[in-house]
Amino acid sequence: MNVRRHFLAAAALAGLLGAVAPAQAESYQLRFSTSQVNPNEPVVKVMHSFADRVKERSKGQLTLTIFTGDQLGPQKKVNEMIKGGARVLSVTDYGQLSQFVPDMAVVAGPYMFANPDEAKRLFTSPVFGEMSTRLEQQGLKLVMADGLFGVRHLLASKPVRTPADIAGMTLRVPPSPIMLETFTALGARPQALPWGEVYNALQTGVVDAAEANYGSLAGSKLYEVRKVVSNTAHQMMFAAFVTSTSFFNSLPADLQKILLEEGRKAGAELTAATVASDKAFAEELKKNGVQIVENVDVKAFAEKAKAAYAKVPGLTPGIYDKARQALAH
């Protein structure tokens, strides 16, 4: 009898201890997707440092697994997965995001920014804040908004110094309304293709030319199929990290804070790394036999490309002027 009483007492004590023991914190896993492949590209390096800091600060509650080279699918497909609630963090850009909020096309528009500091004025403005809110309502939450991905130039088999030089040229562009309209305005024949298909499209002659920043041109070894880069500087591209709004809102407040704080750090880190690495990537291109054409009539390109802003479907009337005003303050 005594044995039974001791057993029941022990069981009761164990139950009590179990009831007051702290519950184990829930852990969350995110797949982190990018189109880029080369581990030396600034954005891939920043993805790794961001993932490491998030894991460390969250004590392992938030872990990110990185997928490069469109392993989860092209950006458009990944962003649609995120809109649908997938636990994915995507490295994307504002041309892609304009498919959800058309006004975001101005952030990816031709010759919008003179330099990264000017761009900061737009990213901190009420104009951009309102766009971000609408994107969040569409199911995509900005974790990082303002990482400089690079200034984009033209890769072809001949120098391009004026818009007349690309008249009728079949040119690969991202699946982005503003980029399609930009090169239509410039007189080319833009062809929207995922980044992973560009090398083969150039190699087989599906397209004559492509456009990208130095890091992507070098990282994807496009210099093996085209040997002339003309510094058109038609777009200062900024990358964004986006995840599912519903997933983000389901996270505890402390984990939300970690993501957003580390996102801000990642934006500054990516901008600095991109600026610092541009010269090295240009040298790498030259070493691989690429001619870099610098005497480009950028003013003529900018003047002609401006017509693209009036052609993008769904833009709010006056949004271009509002963005320009934000840059001036």
C-alpha cells in the first residue's frame, strides 16, 4: 500500500513539473531563393550572412535554406508561390513586383536614379511606403527593400552607342513590364526570358543581346557567348527580399523584429558590396576578352526611354511625377 502511495505521489509530482515546465519554442524554416548562381556575387554572399545572423539572433528558431540558380523556379513563379502563402523568402526586384503592384514599376524604371543616395530618398518616402502597404495587402511582405543589385548595361556582339544601334535587335529582358516597355521605346525587340535561360538563348541565337549588371554578366559567364558590353546604365536595379504576408504575420513579434532589422542591415551590406565589386567584375570581363564601350550617348537613351513610363499597364496617373518629387526632397 505504501509503495502504491509513493508511486501515486511521484506521478503527481511529475505531472505538476511537466505542467509548469516551459514549452519548447516553435521553430520555423524558410526556403531562400535567388536566380543567381555564382557564390562570389554580392547578393549570394549577403544571403548567407543574412541567414547566419537571423539564425544566431533567433537562437535557431528561424533557419533559412538557400537555393540558388532558380532551383525553386523562376522569380515570377516563386513570387506567386509566396503570394499564395508559401514559406519562402525570394530575392526579387521591382520590375517583378510591379506585376502585383503596377506602381512599383517606377522603382525599376529607366534612368530613375542618379546614384544610390538619391534612391534612398524614394525608399524612405510616403510614396514608397504606400506602395509597400499595397504589396503587403497582395500577400508579399518586404523584409529588405533597398539593396543595390547593380547598374545594368547592354551585352551584344557589337558596340551600342546610340539608340539607333539597337533598332530591331532582339534583346532578352526580365519578365518585367517596365523593362519590356523600356526597350520597346528604344526601338529594340525585347524578349522576356527567365535568367536561367539567357546563356542558352544567346548561344543558340534566340536573342541577339541581353542586359544585366557586371556581376551577373561575369557570374553567369555570358562573356563566353557575347563579347561587347556597352555602358548604357539604363537601370539602377535594387533587389528586395519578400516573404508571405500571412507567414510573416504568424511569427512571434520578436522574430518579425529580427527579420526586419537584419533586412535593413542586408540592404546596406548589399549596396556597399555591389559598389565595391563593380570594378573587379569589369576587370574579370576584360580578362575574358570583353570589350567595354564607355562612350555611350546616355542622354539620348534616357530621353527616348522616358516614354516607357506612360506605357506600363496599370500605373496610377501621376505616379512617375510623385516619385521624381520624392527624389528631390
